[in-house]
Amino acid sequence: MTMAEETAGDWWEVEALYDLCFAPGRSALSSYRLRDGVPPIAPLCLTARDEHGILAGAVRNWPVCIHGHLAVLLGPIAVHPTRQGEGVAAMLMRQCLAVAADHGWDRVMLVGDAPYYGRFGFEKLQGVEMPPPTNPDRVLGLALRDGAWDGIRGHVTQATDCK
Ligand SMILES: CC(C)(COP(=O)(O)OP(=O)(O)OC[C@H]1O[C@@H](n2cnc3c(N)ncnc32)[C@H](O)[C@@H]1OP(=O)(O)O)[C@@H](O)C(=O)NCCC(=O)NCCS
């Protein structure tokens, strides 16, 4: 399995993978409103391909703003159904978090299942509110620097609000 930064040529293939792996209407999710018109964080958009070049998994990340503080909103992440359970998502997650730390990001958040993302160190964020309807129990965060989430509370809005 080889990981690489997503290129323009990968775009449709990644879209097709997401369409396959997520319920129809994924772009209606509130998290997509935070991404509208905002470029993704290119070094944190990764593909994983097998030895034949077949796309097995992908992750994209966007910046978001919480009350003046920038964070990485991790996801969407998806792995093709025929490749699930082989650790592809774990590989993408770990690479993503390592690259984010290298690029100076302090904190990462996502909306997902705590039983899965807990293994990477994500914990429920208190007082960080995604646009509705989002189950607050699924709003999780990880500090890439000690204390990076301390005292950060408020609504998650588009990254442009942090400028
Ligand atoms: C979630 C997903 C990305 C995991 O990809 P993957 O490559 O299969 O994950 P890994 O191989 O790294 O990890 C597999 C393990 O995670 C567990 N797991 C997967 N999804 C889980 C979930 N939602 N909650 C709890 N555990 C989960 C599996 O049971 C497996 O457990 P094991 O290690 O004890 O066998 C993949 O299942 C997927 O694309 N799902 C559809 C899209 C999706 O839901 N994306 C996440 C949105 S938040």
C-alpha cells in the first residue's frame, strides 16, 4: 500500500470512493457547509493505493475556526469495502496526524465514532459545537501540542472566520 498526496487527477476517483462508502446525500451533511468554498489542506489529503495502483482509501482535511482558533477538520475518510479491516484507515490517520503536526497544526477535530477514533487518541470535545444536526457525542478532538484544546469552546465555523 502506497500513500501519496491527492492530485487533481485523483479527484474523481476519490469522489467515487466516497460515494460508494457513504450514504447518498453525504454532501448535505452539516460538516460540508464548513468546507464550501474553502480549499482543503493539500498536504493532508492523502490516497492509499495497492500494488496495482487501485485506490483503496482516501482522506481529505479542511481548516475550520472555533472562536478565533484554527483546527483541522479531519475527514471524510473512507476505505473501499473490499479493503476494510486491513488497517488502511489507520495508516491514513497516522500519516495525516504526523503531517499535520509537522506542518505546525496544533489541534485536529472530527465527527465520528469514539470507539474507532479513540485508538488514535481522539476524545469527546466539551463545548465545541458543530453546525446542527450533529450529535455532540460524535464531536471528537486530538491535541497535537500539549493543551492545544484547553479553553477552546464555541461554534465551529468556516476557517475564513479566523482571519
Ligand atoms: C471507518 C473506515 C474508514 C475504517 O477503515 P478500515 O481501513 O477498515 O479501518 P482499519 O482497518 O484501520 O480498522 C479496522 C477496525 O476498526 C473497527 N471499526 C471500523 N469502523 C468502526 C466504527 N465505526 N466504530 C468502531 N470500530 C470500527 C473495525 O471493527 C476493525 O476493528 P479491529 O481492529 O478490532 O478488527 C471504513 O470502515 C469506511 O470507509 N467506512 C465507511 C465510511 C465511513 O464511515 N467513514 C468514517 C466516517 S466518520
